[in-house]
Amino acid sequence: MNHLQDIQQQLLSAVYDQSELINAGSLVQASDGLDATSHVGIYRDSIRLGLAHALHEQYPVCARLIGDTCFAHACEQYIQQHRSDSPDLNRYGLAFPEFLDMHALATQLPWLPDLVRLERAWHQVFSGPDMVDFDLQRLAGLTGEQGLHAGILLQENMQLLESCWPVDKIWHANRDPDTQPDTIELTEQGLYLLIWRDQKAMHLDVLPDDLWFILNSLQAGHTLSDACEQLEQRFPEASFADLFALIAGNRWIADISDQTG
């Protein structure tokens, strides 16, 4: 590590560890009315405020529901445990739902981590790539053997989410800060969601469990034949052909791959 990198590392350490402020203060000069440690403290506070703002931008419904003070406190704890390792602040809060899984808030509000997972998915899909066009005639051109071993590549920018809480209703009810939300019955239930975007149109779809299952199977990399077999075992009454037609009709297919190798 060269001298410049050493300086950068000491300043970075002071951002996440207040006990390092004095050491980092030795790297800068004091000014009239402000000692060196205070200069570093201003830099530290500015960085941490920026990270907290990024979290608020990604999880506004969470902040609204638990209150700004509580959210700010959770952000401070998250920042203390998670250093920013990317210049893209959109990526900084990706671990926030898993952080909340272990937080005391999850004991009081067990639906909160899944709500935040929904917010994360919405934010990622909104800022992710556009859908790619796929010619469905390529599917018609597959031989029987090719069809058995074909892998369906779904659109990159779509996310599946499963929850036992009505997080979609909670999210919809609390998106607008100027609207009084409706009362939502927090009963545990199976909920299967798909978040996707078609050009500028964002979608949050509640899916039947068999459609969610087949999408999840294809997204995991299973071939068409394997996905069909798994569907028959799990949902004997489901029609693979009908579900696949729905997937194709919504343009959720991005490509096909031959997995015979």
C-alpha cells in the first residue's frame, strides 16, 4: 500500500469507526476555530448522511411506516455494519432486507423485511435494463429433442418474490405520503409476486402459485422438460402449455439455450 492509499484508508476507517477520528485528524490541518479532528468529522458526517439518504430513496415506504427517527436509527446501524464498496449508491442498500431480518424491528413487525424486499425489487427493476425482443418463431423451430433440452432464459430485469404477508397491499397503501392509507388485515397467507417493467410501465403482479412455480423453475436454469415434470409433480391439475403460453404472451422470454451438453 502506497502513502496515498494509506491516507485514503485511514480516512475511510474514520467514516465507519468514530474511534479512528483522532488518527485520521493527524492527516489534515486545523483551521481557525476548527481543529483537525472536527474537519474529519464533517467529512465523516457528510458521507454517512449521503448513505442514509440513499437508503431513504430506495426504501421510502419502510421509512414512512416506521417513522423517520426509527428509520434513521436503523440506517445508522446498517451503515456501521456495511461499508459502501461501489460508486453506485443504488447498490448500497441491497443487503438492507437481510439486515432487517436480524433486527429487533422484525420481531415487532414481522412483515417488514419482506416489504423492504419488495421495495428493493421495485427499485432494481425500475433502474435496470429494458426488456429485449424475442422471436417466438425460434421456439416453433425447435426439434423434439431440442425442445426437451432447451433452457428458457427469462428477461433479466424481472424479479420474483414470495411472502406470507400481504406486502403488496401494505406497499400500495403507503406509497403516497399525502393519502391516508386503508386499514390492512395482516393475516399470514401465501403470496407470489412478479415485479417487471415493459419500457416505462412498471408492473407488480400477484401470480397464481403454479405460474410463480414455473417461472421460478425456469429462472433457476431448469430445462423445459425438467420444469414441466416438476410442475406436474407439484401441481397435477396445472396445464404447462397454458402457463407457458402466458409467459410467452407477456414477453417474459429473452432467449433460449441448448443444454444438451
